[in-house]
Amino acid sequence: MHQKTPAFRSMYMDKKPVLAIIPITPDPRILERLFAALNKRKQAERLWRVRLFAMSAFVSVAALIPVAISLMKAFAASNFDAYMSLVFSDRSVIISSWKEITASLAESLPALTLAAALVLIAAFLWSLRSMVRFSATRIVVFSRAV
Amino acid sequence: MKTSDFFQSHTFKIVLISIVGLVLLLAGFSIGEHIGFRKASFAFHGGVMQAENFSDAHGTVGKVLTVTLPAVTIADRDGTEKTILIGPQTIIRRMRDTLASTDIQAGDYIVAIGDPNAQSQIAARFIRELPPPSVSTAPQASQ
């Protein structure tokens, strides 16, 4: 018979083996200690996520700077501003030539650079949102009051 | 699973968003393909194939080099020379005034939009004379 299991003890009563179940009384503070350990783990995961999103926000801003400079140069070198000015200065005439002005605006738009800039802006905003969300949330797994 | 539950499920939303995204992607690709073909065709016929970028096919902004009506040669901002054709339907304006084709002179700074033809010329529908730009933004005419 195993002597290490405290819940079960073999006893001999009247020379007949009897299996007795002895109830276990756990530490009354074990529940609180369990809750504290779980909360601590959740907090550590939350902090790791905040740092990760902060780093991604920083990287996206750092990458956005040269892309934004390139985008401004591309817009300055293109004829987009001149074509767009026609839309505001000669609206009635432009309406009758809407196909030509639309094609001119589409051709002169620096699409690739603009798409890269928009992707980086979206990445920065998403990282910022996630960072604020995880830093503002205090995850409590369990509490005695619940 | 009930039908109403399916339409409100997360899977259905993902499928719907994926379809919409794919449609937008294909539409953008198709538009880009169409515009790229027009620009490449314009550059090919005009003999100004560049490695970096094709010039605009439906408009030009720059300084007037020569005026040989109905053709006007313009030095675009990207350095290419383009020819625009002024026809009876072409509207020419300076500030609030409407001009005649003979009012355009060499050295004027204009913006023109129109339709490209097979000879890589732009049949202008509208021309506006602009104030001369600053020195930093002045077009570099090809030599």
C-alpha cells in the first residue's frame, strides 16, 4: 500500500483491510494565491503586448518620414496640383471634360508612394490603438468579490 | 445553425469583407492596367520612352516653346516635350478672360488637358494660362 497518499490510509480493523478516506483541508489562502498568480501572469502578458505595439508604432513612424518626404517630392514633380486647380477654377468647363481631367489626375497621381505612406499611417494608428487599449485595460481573472 | 445565426456569424463577416476587398483590388488593378497602357502607348508613339516613369497622356503643364498653329510645343515639368493641338472646340482662358488661339505665345506657362492621338499629340479641350512659376519649380526643358 502507498504510504505517501494522505487521503487514503489502509487500516486494519478486525484483521480486515479497510480503506478510509480522510478529507483534505487545504490552505484557506490557496484560492487568493492562485488568483494573484493568474493575475500576475495576465499583467505580464499585457505589458509585453504594450511594449510590442509601442515598438511597432515607433518603427512605422520612423519608416514614414522618408516615405513622406518622397511623397512630397513626387507630388511637387507631378502635374497633379495643376490639374486639381482646374477643378476649382473652371468647374463648369471641367465638368464637360470630366473624362480628360479624371484621366489626367489618375495619371499624375504618385500611386505607389501614396499607397506606401497610407499603409504606414494605418500601421501606426493600429499600433497606437492597440497600445492604448492594452495599457488602459487591467485584466483581472478572478476576484473573491465576483 | 439557424440561417439568421449564420448571417450574423464571424465567419460570414470575414467572407464578405474578403470578397469586397478582392473586388476593390481587382478594380484597382484593372484601372491601373488601363491607365498604364494609355501612358505607355503615348510614350511609345512619341518616342519618349523613359526608364523611370511614363509621362501624362491626357494633359501637360509647362512652358510654351514654339507656336505653330494649330500645334503648340510645350516643355513639361518632367523635361519631355509635348505637342498639343488647338481646335475649334478648345477653350483657352487667362484669369477670367477667354482667349483666342493666337494669344498663346512662346514663353507662356500653361496647363492643358485633352485626348491623346496616335501621333502622341494631345488634342486640347481646355487650356489655362498660369502665372509663371518660381525659379525652383520652373520646368527643365529637354535639349
